[in-house]
Amino acid sequence: MDFDLSEEQRLLKESVDGLLADAYDFDARKKYMKEKGGWSKALWDKLAEQGLLGLPFAETDGGFGAGAVETMIVMEALGKALVVEPYLATVVVAGGFLRHGGSAEQKAKYIPGIIDGSKTFGFAQLEKNSRYDLFDVVTTAKKKGDGWVIDGEKFVVLNGENADTLVVTARTKGGQRDKAGIGVFLVPSDAKGVTRKGYPTQDGLHAADITFTNVEVGADAAIGDPENGLPLIERVADEARIALCAEAVGAMDESLKETVEYIKTRKQFGVAIGSFQSLQHRAADMFVALEQARSMSMFATMASDFTDAKERSSAVAAAKVQVGKSLKFVGQQSIQLHGGIGMTMEAKIGHYFKRLTMIENTLGDTDYHLRRVSEGGGLLA
Amino acid sequence: MDLAFTKEEIAFREEVREFFKNNVPPEIRRKLQEGRHLSKDEMVTWWRILNKKGWGVTHWPKEYGGTGWTTVQHYIFNEELQSYPAPQPLAFGVSMVGPVIYTFGNEKQKKEYLPRIANVDDWWCQGFSEPGSGSDLASLKTTAERKGDKWIINGQKTWTTLAQHADMIFCLCRTDKNAKKQMGISFIVFSMKSKGVTVRPIQTIDGGHEVNEVFFDDVEVPYENLIGEENKGWDYAKFLLGNERTGIARVGVSKERLRRIRALASKVESGGRPVIEDPAFREKLTACEIELKALELTQLRVVADEGKHGKGKPNPASSVLKIKGSEIQQTTTELLMEIIGPFAAPYDEHGDAGSNESMDWTAQIAPSYFNNRKVSIYGGSNEIQRNIISKAVLGL
């Protein structure tokens, strides 16, 4: 048992923290958000240059063969700096589908573009009525000749407006909530019949609602088994949740630091407000919440390698519950302890709160995952 | 980073489990599972079994009977002990006064006291808190005045756990009234059979008798019973309280209780179905299990850190253990209360005896709920813990 980072992991952490410290302060972030698409291609290229976009891919695919811990390190750093670039959608999610389900041809076609930073992706999964159930799919993929025809509507697709390629979940057979009959398809975003309506999200990222009308793709568009894609979808969704937990820990960590710094310097009644015990105890409770979340983020990171899918899902769901509770407390109290200034767009603290809030509602909120663990027989079993 | 136990650690866990399975008297295990109090004889019998195996004072240095285990082995041992469940070693002797004696005591004191602590030949109790000195312990007023080769001790201690069984007490006494409050305190040990020592029981809200008031009226104690240096007692007290950082989370205790909750909730019916099938109850239970998993991981982080970097610089996460550990213990007792609902009401005045076979399993649930309010108060209340985090960790 060892919680320390290896020498290589420590160096990775130093390099990503260093890069973001130089290139991603709050003012730089504001600048990046005003660029085309709402994020910085130049920054993305820097991530590519440092090898960060190729981390999880096998060396034979041109990557570094890094594991879950490395992704955790990067996501925590991205969370601290409130990075708006599409790492999760491109490297973690699309990369995950390709790594775990892609054919040799698909890997060769798509992975190099991720690693060198030239291509980004979006995950078109959420539907009007699906909420958090990954198997609740109405969008259809019908066989036509060798290929497929995709029809349906997807919502809040992160990086959907900018993505070169969309990873789309679609039903190849069965009814809306059948667990069998779901496939995963790679669809070029400029394919005929794809309509995208993009918009900024609450936390400064960008997303799109996307309509697929008679979109024709080849047989090579399907990742894995088009009639039984749910296990793959669940695995990649778990990896995305693990990454979100780490990002949240990074954001909470920084949020608490900023808050403690603020109450040490803000004076009222002639003294620093951090000298008041009610505020000290609140900050202490924020620390407790953060450390409990950090522990579960580590637990989930380790769980990504569990061979038993049920065990993995239960561990990841448990982590999302703890992180969800912690982020709500830390996020809300960070604003409270900042007082009026915390309510303003100019202060960084509110942006942590907004990102944290959106993380809770991505790929299952606290109640959703609590129910999953509960219905699965609990965590001790 | 690797959160799995090594092969050796897993083998060690098996060895520990096997030993408990073959050596913990079943009656003791049953009583603990049902939240009953054990008699002095039962506890001492078990501790001597442990000591015979060489596991009485596991974390002491080898020369005084310790095991030389790694921090992870200590963790595993404690976890298995708590979750079996079997009685933990008597903290006052093994975890508190023992380490003070082998660290600050003289050779004669080590020879005289340590083997007797290990075998529980002496039952020790702790003389720290006083009626006017709880969280503000350094304001204590009990005095020890030197007269020739003797101390004359006067004053009162309170919340003295299981003093009714005790042979010996370690006591913080004021030995210099003119010094600043932390500076004039000495650490003195003496026999509870000394003339002038009176023990008065305090009945707690659960009806039990765990704690006592202890009065000292001109108690004569040999001067050589001073541990370490005169007026340095506060340093030793801080050392003592900082010594057991990880055991305080009591993760194993809560684990065992959660297993019991699942078992009982599957048996007891409410609304025509087992309580466990009520989604609201089940989600509360699951939420508690998740909190405990997080705490277990936090505890492991602290343990691994101490193993690697020594105990000198505490891991900041260690201050989380007391707060969360106590909250979770209290939640488990609340969940038990929910399971039995209206059947929590009957009060058995002799519930403590534990030998009455006619008492069913519900008897100790309400008392245990009432009793567990103590865990966020003792050992430095949770408010004191928050003070520690805000000062020592956050620098406020």
C-alpha cells in the first residue's frame, strides 16, 4: 500500500502544474474564453507538446501508456486552473472509447490526431428524457447496406460545437430503456444531416445541442459491438466520472486555499475575519470535506483497473457521491466566506463554484449515484 | 500509488483473523456485538490471552515487549480487532501511560510498571479532566506539594473512565502555582488504594457506569512516583494525546456496526417488508457506508504516510479522523435506533449486567445511542479538533 506518487508521476505533476502556473492564470483564462470556440488552440498545442494529450494511449498507438493515476494528476491540475479546453471530452472520453473499443483501423485513424492536438471530440450521449441513465437511448442507428443511418437529438454535448468528430450513442434495436441494442458510432461533425446549435455553459465551457437527420456513416463508424455497446459505454463513463472527481478535488483544493487566504487578509471590526471562530470552524469543515473527497478520488482512480465491472461501478459511484457532497459544501461556503465579493464575476472564487456545480450534474449527480450504490447492495458487501 | 495490500500484508491479516477466530471467547464477542458492557474479569482474561501471544502491547518498542510491526501491520491488527469484534487493549495503560513511561521514565519505573501494564496486572486510569478543566485542561487545580520524600496530593478529577476497576492512576498535578498555567504541571503516578483516594460513580444518560469522580484528600505518594521532570507534565500529556492519532477513527468499530445494521434491517419488518427494503432507510445506510469508506481511505493515507515519513510531522489529513470517525459512529447508532423504532422504549435498569438471557437484542440499542454522544466530546471535543485544523493546518 502506497499513496505516494512515483518519481515519474511526481515529475509529470510538476510539469503540468508548472505549465498551467505560467500559462493559465485567471486573466489568461478570460482571454482564452474569448478566442474562437471559447478556448485556446495555442494552449491546447502546448498540452500536446508536453505529451499530455497522448498520456493514456498505448505506446504502440503513439502514446505514453500512462495509467489512471497520471490522468488523475492531470485532471486535478486542470481543476485547479479552471481549464476550459476539452481534455475530458477528447482525451478521456473519446480516447477511452478508442482505447477500450476501437479497432486497429479506428485507432490508427483517430488517435494520432488527438495526440498531436489537431483534432477534438464531443460525446453525444444525453437525450431529452434520458437524464443520467446511459442505457436510455431513443436516437436510432439503422443498418443501411454495410453502413448505418443515424437519427435523433442529443443535448449538452461538451465541446460539441468545436469537435471534429462526435462519439454518438444510438439504438440499433430494442426499446428506449433496453440495456441491449445500443451502439457507439464515430460521426464526422461535418457529415450531411448533422446540425449543431452551440452555446456557452454556466461554467465557461462550451456545449451544443445536436440533431442527426438521416446521417449516413460507414460500417467502420461503429466502435465495438453495435448491438451490445453498453458495457463499453459504462466503462468509459466511469473513467470520465473518475476524471471529474479528480478535477473537482483540484478545484476544491484551490477554492479552499483562496478562501483561507481571503479571510486572513479581509479586515472587519479592525481584525482579519479569519480570527473569528465561526469562520475558522467553517473552513475546518471545508478541509474535512476536501480530504474525504480526495480519499474517494484516489479510491475511484484505483477502481478504474478493477476487472469486475460491478465492483468498479459501485466504487466510482460512491466516489461521485462523496465528491458531490463535498463540492457542494466547499463551493457554497467559499462564496459565503468571501461575502459580497464572492458574488461577482470579477472574483475567481465564483468560477470555481460554478464549475464544481456543473461537475455534480455531469454523468450522474449525488442522489443518482447514491441510489445506484444503494440498489447494488451497499458498499460493504 | 498503490492502494492494495501486499501479499505479505494479506497473509498477516489472515493470521490475525485466524487467531481471533480461535481465541476470542464467543461470549465476549456476542456481548460486544450487542453493545453490552464487559465485566472486568472478561476483559482481563482476553488481554492476557493477547499478551501471551505477544500482542498485548504491539506498538511498544521491541525491548519492552512490542512487535516491531510496520505501521500497515498495526493498522491491519487494529482494524481486525475492532471489526471482529474483540476488546481493544486497555488504552490507559497500553496507549497512554506506557509510552510516557518508556519515553520519559527512569529505568526503575520501566522495570516496575511496563510488564505489569502489558499483562494488566495493574489496571490504569487517567487523572486529567477536572470539574473546571475540560477542554481547557491546562487550568487544572489538583495540587501535589512536595514534603520531604513525599508528594501530598489534594483535589478532584472527573470523567475518570473505569476508575472503579483501577489499581493505578496517572495524574496531572499542579506543582508550581506561580508558573504560567502549562508550565507548573507534573505527571505523577500512584496507587488507587492509597489512603485519601475516594471514587464516586457517575451514572451516564444511558444508565451505565463507565465514568467516575475521583477525590484526593491529603494523599501521600512517594516522590519517586514522579515521571520525568518536575513541571514538565504538560509536555508529557501532549505527547500522550498525540500518540494515538489513527486509532481514534474507529473505522473497524463502525464497519462491524454497519454489518450488524444490514443484518438486523433484513430481519425487522416495517410496513409489511424488511426495513432494508425501504429506499429511504437504505440510502441513509449507504450514505454512511460511503462516508466510512472515505474515512478508511483517509486513515490509510495517514498510516502510509507515517510508515514512510515517520510520526514526526503529522499528515494534515490526520485531524479529519477524530471528527469524521465520531460522526460516523454516532450515525450508526442512529440507524440502529431507526430499525427498532418504538421498541427502543423499554429501559432495563440492570441492562449492564449482560448475563440476563431473557433480554433480547434490542435492549442495548437505545443506551448505545445515548452513550455514543460521548464520542464527539471526549479526546478533545470536535470543536477543539476544528480549532486544531484551523490553526495547525489552515494557519488561521
